[in-house]
Amino acid sequence: MVTTLAIDCGGGGIKASVLDAAGTMRARPLRVPTPYPLPPALFVKTLLDLGARLPTADRLTVGMPGMIRHGVVVATPHYVTRSGPRSRVDPDLLAEWSGYDARTALAEAFGVPALVLNDAEVHGAGVVAGTGCELVLTLGTGLGSALFDGGVLAPHLELSHAPVRWNTTYDTYVGEPERRRLGDAFWSRRIRQVVDGLRPVFRWDRLYLGGGNSRLIRPEQVARMGDDVVIVPNTAGIVGGVRAWDLVGGRYDPTT
């Protein structure tokens, strides 16, 4: 039976567990705060230390924020900052992370095959039904997104960086700082407005809202979004670590 160490890396915390082939956790999930500043070497060490506290596994799945292509970091929004999300960008960290082959580094460090994807993509792998057009939006430090067609993961687009209004991106518009500023009631209404605005863009068959803050959306706003919108648990970011290996389709081969 193949086991998977699944690690969900966020802007504020890093969570991990070991899953069996059915996606059932074989150990209680562990969480550590995301350390800052976070050069790639410390990132790998943090994941190694976390994995050492869990049962051994046959393979590794890592979800991390940003644009990840074939396991290589094109851009990551939080890990290039000096003290965490929305703090000042460190030019040295920006240079270290740009083009960093996270998949190769982690596979060598752990000594097992590794799959590295955007965190919303791994989250989506844990919840999609595998039929039709399915969009996943994760609500946490910022906004994450992943699109699936017939259960196959589409190339990643950083929707979070698109402008929603003048000089404001989706990441800023619905991220954790705005939720705290607005309060859950007004923030929930803003989430519904974002869903309404994106509906004609994607024409999804099903939209999944996940991430740590999805549970804070007020029920009355969820009801107004429609039956094609589903709230999913944040644990999908770990559980998706198994299914992610099957849903990446032909665009990513973790063995090469």
C-alpha cells in the first residue's frame, strides 16, 4: 500500500499528515508556524523536521502558494518577504525563490518521489468530483484558485493577482487582512459578490470554496450563491495529497 506524506504550506502555517492509498490520515495532522524570513534552504529544513515527526511515507506531495510549473517556483507571494504576508519583499529572497526547483530539492531531501503544486491545486484534488468544469477557490491569507476539467488539472493561473478594482487585486480584496477589517458579515457579502462576478467568466459546473476562512462565510450569503457552490473543509489541502498524483494529467510527470 502506497503512503503519501502530504504537506500544505500556507502563508501563516505549514500542516502535514501521512495518508494511505484511500486518502485516510494515518497520523494526526501536525502544524507549525511558517518561519520568516524563509529562504529555500530553511523551507526544505522546516518540511524535513515536520515530516520526521510523522510515520515514514513512500512519496511526498507539497502544496505551496504561488505560481508553480512542473515543480519549479515561478513566483511565490509570501516566502519572498522579510516578515510574512504583505511585509516588504526582500530582493535576495526574491532571487533565491525565482526559478527554484522545489520538486527536485524536496525529492532529494526526503529520498522519495515528490509532487509540488500550487496549494489550491492540491486542495482541489481532494474535493473535485472529476466531471465537468470545476473551479476551486481557497480563502485564507489571500485567494488561491485551481481549475479542473473532467478531473484533469488545467495550467495554473494566478487569479489572485488580477485586479478586481483600481489598484486592488483579488488577493487583497478578500484576504485575511480585509476580513479582519470588515468583519465576517461584510466580508461574506464581498465573497458572494466575487462569486457572482466570476460566474460568467468560468461558467463552472461546480464551484468549491475552501481554505481556512471558507467556514466563516455567513450561511445567508452561501444560500444566495446557488446550489452549484459548495463549502469544503480545509483538511482537503492535506487529503488532496493522494489524489493529486492521479489528477495532474499529462502536463506534469513527477518521475522526470
